[in-house]
Amino acid sequence: MSKYTPLYDRRLTIIAGKTEPTEGEIEAGQNADSDDEEEEEDEEEGARIAEVKDEKSEGEEKKVDGIPEFWLTALKNHAPISDTITDRDEEVSLRLVSAGTVNVADEYQGLETSHRHPPFIPR
């Protein structure tokens, strides 16, 4: 897994809004997305991606750092996981900063999930 650490670190900085993706990264993501759409044309089940129109007046720009609700959106678009997400899971996932897996070297030889959240500040 350490092989992918630079990729995960880069993803974290983009999601958190610390840096912006490069033009090359954006183009690569768009190309990968268009490849996925071609494959999904035959599929009946799975995630449906819908464009959300933001209702704001012209000239009014809202400054958004990072990618809001990235992990919640990713989890909801994963068909086997989306059915298990509860309202309480959504609340927690909104604050999720990073998620991943760690190989577990024990008798079960499985994976362990890891999650990082910012410090809790009561409202």
C-alpha cells in the first residue's frame, strides 16, 4: 500500500482544498470518466450520476474550498455500500477527511478500514 501513498496524499490535498488539480489531472479524470460511461451503457443497475444545477444569480460566486461531501458522494455512488448508509452515517461522512484500507497480517489475512476526521467542535 505504501506504493500508493503519494497518490493518496495528493488526493487528500485536493479534497481538502489545499491545492487545485493540474490541467493534466483534470484531463486524465475526464478521460477516465468518459471510458466509464461507455462501459456503463449496457448496465441497468449501479450508480446514477446526475448534474445538480446551482441556483444562484449571475455574478454571484460562492468560494468553496476543496470538494464538499466527497467521501459521502463516493460511498453513495458505490452500489453495494449505498444501501447500507444510514442518516447517522451521512452525518459522520460529511466530516470525513480521508478513508482507506490497511492490510492486516493476522490469522484472517483481511483488510482494515481507516478513517480520518477533523477534530470535533460542537455547534
